[in-house]
Amino acid sequence: MPREAVSRRYLMCAPTHFRVTYSINPWMDPSKPVDLPLAQTQWEDLRDRYRALGHTVELLDPRPDLPDMVFAANGATVIDGRVLGARFAYRERYEEAGAHRAWFRANGFTEIHEPDHVNEGEGDFAVTASYVLAGRGFRSSPLSHGEAQEFFGRPVIGLDLVDPRYYHLDTALSVLDDAGDEIMYYPGAFSPGSRSVLARLFPDALIAGEADAAALGLNAVSDGRHVLLPQAATGLFDPLRARGFEPVPMDLGELLKGGGSVKCCTQELRG
Ligand code: ARG
């Protein structure tokens, strides 16, 4: 089946001040050095790849006191131009939410909701045509799901994450086609009940295996045709091609030391 790319608008933040000085997920080991120039090059490759594919990339100014700010997906969720701000679970990232809200205010967004409950933006919210899929268990509060449903007026499906390596929904599930309801995910990251929900709502989903999940292969961004994903997730390439997608392997190895990859670095500005 032929696939068509839809041009997108993304918000990214350069890894100028990226460091691993604390550990809030199992990927982060402060004793492992980060090669900052390499991280910068890898991030620029991603940014340039989006632009080469015809997408718009907006930039958020990095702050020296916020070393995880490169993971821009966590700072908000935007649907139909309406912005649900983030509220971070950990003190270390708390102030990123305000930096994002300030960016939205300065860039013409008028409907900006400052949340009551902890939610880490697109880290835990994934948007398909019919639903907002929402992760909980490690970061976002289950109460944030009701808050998101009320704000966006879309059905929010809560999903329980059970494996600390997959602490955000976007480490275990990725939307491939948001004009429909096509996703890929790693079942092992979810509770048995949540697996049944996913199987019921998405019977045709691409199911990822353990090795590709462990390479953070589900931390992918699709424009409806091109699927940018970590290059080590080689087992996903053929299944994606078989569905008419074009895998675009990216190397974000330095950012993986913070527990993030392609999707974590990319917030989509919808509408
Ligand atoms: N070090 C960051 C954290 O643990 C990584 C965030 C990754 N972002 C994502 N959308 N999964 O919060």
C-alpha cells in the first residue's frame, strides 16, 4: 500500500548543556562520560533530516541548569494548536515545563493549560486518529489522563507501564500513521490488562521484539511515510517496509545515555 508523508512542525532543543549527572531512569549512569560534541552532531543530523524531509523544526533555547532539556517531547502535548503543559515527576526537570510554556506564549499559542497533575508531555501521551494513548506507572499520574481527556475532548486510553527500562510510553510504543490508528509497540513493557487493551484496539499493530525494544527502537517518529528510529533497531526495518513505510535509521547513541532517542528529542506541534 502506498504511504504519503504529511509535513509536520516539530519543536526541538539543542543538547548544548546535555549531561548525565543524576539518574532518574535505568539508562542513566552518571559514571559514564558523555561525548558532548558527538551528541551535538547526532542531534543536528536528526534536525537536518527532518528539514530535508520537508518538515519545520522550531527551536527552544537550552538552559545550562536543565541538562535533560534536549528531550523536548516531555515539555508539552499539542493537539489542534491547544497546548497541555507538562508537570515533571522529578525535581531535576521541573523547570523545563515553564520554559516550554514561555516558548508557546511567545510563539502565538493562546490556549495553554498549566496542568494540576504530573504529566511528562509526549513522553506519556501518544496521539492517534481516534485516541490519546497515555502511559502511567513511572512518571505521568493516572490523574493526568482525565485532565488530558477533559482538555482535548478526545478519548484517553490509560496504559500501565511495568518495566522500568520503558518508563515513558514513547519508549515502548510509537504511532506510525496518525491519520489512522496504526502503531507499533513492545508488549513486554505493559501490564497484562493493558496488553489486552492494545490488542483489542490495534489488532493490526506491528509488534516489536525484545532486542529492538532494548535498542529503544520504539522511540521513533513517523511522518506517515518515513519512520525515523534508532539505527540499532534493525529488526523493525523489514516489517516497516512490508507495511509501506521507509525506515530512516538514526544514530543518537550519546543521547541514549540519558535514556532517550529520536522521539524523546522531538515534540510535535499539531494544528
Ligand atoms: N533523562 C530523561 C528522563 O529520564 C530522558 C527523557 C526521555 N524522553 C522521552 N520522551 N522518553 O526524564
